[in-house]
Amino acid sequence: MKRIKYIFNTQTLQYEKLDTPLRVRLLRLFGFLAASLVTAGLIAFAAFRFIGSPQEKILQSQNRYLRDQYEDLAEKLNEIEIKLADLEKRDNEVYRSIFEADPIPDSARAQLEAEALEIAKIQRMASDQLVPSIQKTLEALLARMKTQERSYKDVEDLVKNKETLLAHTPAIQPVHNRDLNRIASGFGYRIDPIYKTPKLHQGLDFTAPQGTPIYATANGRVSHAGNKGSGYGNHVIIDHGYGYQTLYGHMVRVKVSAGKSVKRGEVIGWVGNTGKSTGPHCHYEVIKFNQRIDPVYFFYNDLTPEQFDRLLKQAASNNQSLD
């Protein structure tokens, strides 16, 4: 039932029926609707601004999950990079050093993003930067891994050739010297037996009776055999490859000829007293890349550490050479 409103008229002192014009009622309705819309808008703004819509909450949750995944991935990439750096260091400082191979320069390893994905940096990155950054770091790591793979292939080839390299490296004494008493003069400045002045002695002198066998100290090919008036008398030079040569001087007779391949331990001649020599002995030199080096460091195949120490002291004594 419609409610009827009355108003007291002070002039007529009577209650009169209140009739609200349609225009006023429409204005009141419009005002109510406008106020409702404004209030609803304010409530919605506050809700979306400070509370968030369900869809935003879902997106925020997904974003947090993805960021956590990025951070986990960054940690794993950092671990991989540390391990790869360790492998690169071992490759350069250990494996290649064993085979006397040149280390790979850092530039060849494509170390472009060494610290690109540290956790602190990841946390400061915008979401749209994470994927490109991780992708760039992965590409750099893949490039370094490919370089490392090629390096290990090279090292593998060096391993395969190591047996050949060892066989062609001087490693035994040129004459039978089990009791270690045959070294008469070592490498370095010694008194010349003819001129009695200090002179660089570029090898070791092994004393032995004339006719004692002289052995090749490593595999190789004879590059010279005979006497060419150089003071070595009858002597043999063996080219072992890998930069190594050995010289055996003052032989009474040479067994091998130039061009012949020899094996370690093979007899190449016999001790004598030919050339510039003051007594039967074998003058022995080791040459690496055309530089004379101390042969005493190339007897590791037939000496114990104690024997080597004893031989080293004998070779270091400052005495007169035999040639």
C-alpha cells in the first residue's frame, strides 16, 4: 500500500497532503544513482589499487613462481660456470702442462658473461630482462663448452701420442752404469783437459773400457754417424723428433749409419778415445730445440730417486772434463 505523506500548513493551521512533483522525484533518483555510482567507483578503485582483482592475484602468484624459478636457474647456471671455469683452469694448468701444450687463451673460450646471472643481479632485473639475460648466458656457456670439448679432444689426441712421445724422449744412460761410478765429468763449466782453462762442458762424460757398448737412449732416426772433424771423433747424432736430439761422441767404432731408425736400448757403437779426448769415454749430450741441456735429468727410466740423487751429486762436482 502506497504511503501518503502530510505536511502541517502554518497559515491554514491544517494538515495538507504532500504531493512531490515528478521533476523533483527524478532529480532525487538521479542524485541517488550518481552517488551510488561514485561510491561504487571509489570502492572498486580502492579494491583494485590495494587489494587486487582475482586475476591480478593469479598473475602475481605466477610471477612470483617464475621469479623463483629464474633464481633457481641462475644459481644452477652459476654452479655450472664455476665448474666450467675449474675445468678450464685444470685444462690449461694441468692437462696441457703435462703434454707441454700451449694453454687456450681466455678469448677463445668466449668468456663474455662471467658474472651475468648472479642472484643479486637477477633480483634487480625486470621480468622482461630475465629471459634474454639467461639466454645470452646460456649461449656463452655453450660456446665455452664447445671450446672445452675441442680442447679435451686435443688432449685425448695428446694422450694417444704420449706413448710415442715418451718412447722418443731420452730416458736411460747411454752406457751400462748400474753402480753409478762411470760419470767422470758433468754438465757446466769444467777445466778443459787440453788448454787447462774453464770451458762450458755441454754434456756428460761416462768413463768405460774401450769397446763398451753405447746404447740409444730413445727411439729415433740417425741423422749423423761418423767423424767430421768437430772434436767429437767418431760420433752419432740421433734425431728423436719432438725437438729432441742426442749426441754420442768419441766412439772407437760406429755401428749404425745415417738414416737408420733405432730403438731405445739398441747398440749404436762402442766406447773409444777418438777425437779431442784424453781417455776412453762416451761424451753424451741432450739437445732440445737446438739448445744443449743437462742430460742428468733424462735418466728417469733406469734410476731410483736415491740413485738419481747420488748421480746428480757426482755430475755436479767441479772437476776436469775428458774432452
